Amino acid sequence: MEVAYIVFILSFNIKYAYSATDTSVYLLNDGHKIPTVALGTSLGHLSDLWNDAHDIDEVIPALKKSLDDLKMDYVDLYLMHYPMAYSKNGSVKNTDYIETWKGLELAKGQNLARSIGVSNFNITQMKRLWENSTVKPAVLQIEVNPSITQVELVDWCKEHGVVVMAYSPFGGILGRKKDAPPPHADDPTLVGLAKKYNKTVPQILLRYLLDRQLVAIPRSTNKDRIKENIDIMNFSLTPDEVENLSKFNSDYRLRTPVKWYSHPEFPFEKKNLSDAEIKYIIEHSKED
Ligand SMILES: NC(=O)c1ccc[n+]([C@@H]2O[C@H](COP(=O)([O-])OP(=O)(O)OC[C@H]3O[C@@H](n4cnc5c(N)ncnc54)[C@H](OP(=O)(O)O)[C@@H]3O)[C@@H](O)[C@H]2O)c1
């Protein structure tokens, strides 16, 4: 089936009271609040929390179907997943993301989504969306961790009041990818900070995000690790420690979806791969 964009939804079951000193929530540019750390629930492209939306007039029916499935009246946050149109078999088309965004604006106008945002947009695409939207995106969800700090994009978002939600907060650091560059979980800087604050290395990595005023969405299927991942509100890193961790940046991404390389709005830098290599990766369902 041909799909223009995959749009996905997030809902925060816990309601928070916001105050200027409360580090458990941020205030969004539309007046709503968002938790600073939340459970990442997507286990991949088959997640039930995704729906396929084609053009502007298809966003509302797709969202309504998801709401029916979830037995909910509205979602707290509705995100456009990529700035490019693509199909499940990897082929691409050219529907403009500005058009799809209008569908998200309608969803917000109908109170089906309290806040709307985007994911995997680069700075050029954010600027264009900003200039061509009535409702500005409240959130940008992108990969951020010490291996990919995204300083320019995060700074732009801060200047424009867009909250950045950091996905893959552990990157390849905990050993998920054999070829991941430093830092690794046994890195002396990370281990030293963990000792200093009597926390674990994963907690230091999450706190790094919060101390850059980002939302962290760690995923875990393990009850103890889920508890560990939210037990980060009773300490904070110093600005120097944050800066030191940012020095690890190598712009290393966990995933670069090569199957969409040919799309004119592919948002990331491309690896220097031959057509044959791209074909091989797609055929073997590897993304990088
Ligand atoms: N917008 C996008 O394109 C996009 C892309 C990727 C991800 N995301 C979102 O971001 C969320 C998180 O990113 P992610 O799934 O790539 O990875 P992640 O949260 O960085 O890492 C998840 C991995 O870390 C392990 N883990 C979690 N907590 C741990 C801890 N305290 N100690 C040791 N290991 C721990 C998990 O294993 P266990 O389950 O065994 O604990 C799992 O293998 C996803 O669920 C999804 O919602 C969005």
C-alpha cells in the first residue's frame, strides 16, 4: 500500500502540575505540558501506535481510527514521522510535508490531538515548516545522545520554542551496535560521573539529555530498568559535565534508512554507498 507519511501518536497518562522549578515537565509553545522523561514504546516499524496517513484529508480519519482502537477521545501529542513520503515497500513519492502538516493542524483544531509536532526533520525542513504553518510544531523528535548531539538543530528549536524529544537516548553506547564509536558503557568519563552521583551509566546518559532541556524517551521491557530510567530527578550534571559529554559527538546515527535515500526530502546525511550496496541492505532488511 502506498503511504505518504507515517504519523504516530503519544499519550501521557500522567497529568503533571507545572511550575518553573519543576524539572519533571516542560511547557510547550501551545501551553500544554510534556514530561521530561517518558517510556519509549515503539519496538519498530510494526508498532500499533503508528498509523498511515496519506494526504491532508486522510490524517483525521487515520487518527480517528487509532483513537477508536485505543478507546481514547484525544492524544496528547501527534507527530509526523518523516518529512518524506514513502511506501512500506521502500518506494518513494513526492507529497509535500507541508500538506500533511495541514492535516495535523486540523486534528489539533478538532481537539483530537492536544499538541502536534514532527520527527526526523532537519533544520532546513524545520525552517520551511515554520514559515509555512499556521500552528507551529510544539515538538521535534530526533536521535540525540553523546554520539549525536545535534547542537545546531537543538539550538534552532530552543530559539523557536520547540521542545526536542531525544529518541534512542542510549545510542550505540550500551553495546547495541558493535561498530559504534566511543563512548562505550565502560568509558572512564561516564563511569566517573556514575560514581560521583551514585547513579548508573544509563542514568547519566538520560540526565545528560534533561540537563540540555531535552525530553528523553528510553525504551525498556524490563521493570527494574524502567524504574532506573525514571529515577533521575534527584541529581543533575554541571554545565561543564554536559559539555564534556557533548565532546564525544561524532554525528553517529543508529539508523540511516537507506531505502529512502533517493527521496528528495531525505533528511539525513547519506553514507557513501553504491547502488549495489543500497540494494543489498534493503534486500537484507538492514538499515545501516
Ligand atoms: N522517531 C523515530 O524515528 C524513532 C526512531 C527510534 C526510536 N524512537 C523512539 O525512541 C524510543 C527509544 O529509542 P530506542 O528504542 O532506539 O532505544 P534506547 O531507548 O536508546 O535503547 C533501548 C535499549 O536499551 C536497553 N535499556 C534500556 N534501559 C536500560 C538500562 N537502564 N540499562 C541497560 N540497558 C537498558 C533496552 O533493553 P531492555 O528492554 O532489555 O531493558 C533496549 O535494548 C523508541 O521506543 C521509540 O519510541 C523513535
